[in-house]
Amino acid sequence: MNVIVMGCGRVGSDLATALCKDGHSVSVVDSTEAAFQNLPPDFKGKMVEGEMMSRDILFRAGIENADALAAVTNDDALNAVVAH
């Protein structure tokens, strides 16, 4: 399954790590490069830095082939808009 995780805080990084370990293809998107430090060094997924509502960023993350999207940022309004 191809999954995009929006947000790489505690929840997003744990979710992305677990999904990768289960064999899924995972792209993590965050607006802050430093957030990717929450991922373990052996993380095999794709990391995309940029504005989460940007069409270009979503395409770089693989939205056209995504089976699922988890919006787990610290902004409920952004989560709702991105998930919609």
C-alpha cells in the first residue's frame, strides 16, 4: 500500500516508521526539515519538505498513486483541509 503521512512529529514519525516496517511504501511530508529527525536513521520511506497544501508537494509525495493519507499535523484545520 502507498501511504502519505502529513506531519512528522511524534505521531507522524511513529506511524510512518510502523508502516514502513510492515512493508508499505511511505512518504512523509512536513513543512520543517528538522522534523525528519524524528524518524529513525534506518527509515526507508520518502521525505518531502514543503507546504502541505501545495499541489507540487503533494505530487512529489506521490498523491497520484496513494492508497491512503494520514493527516497528523499539530494543526486540526490543516489536517481537515488536507484530508478533504
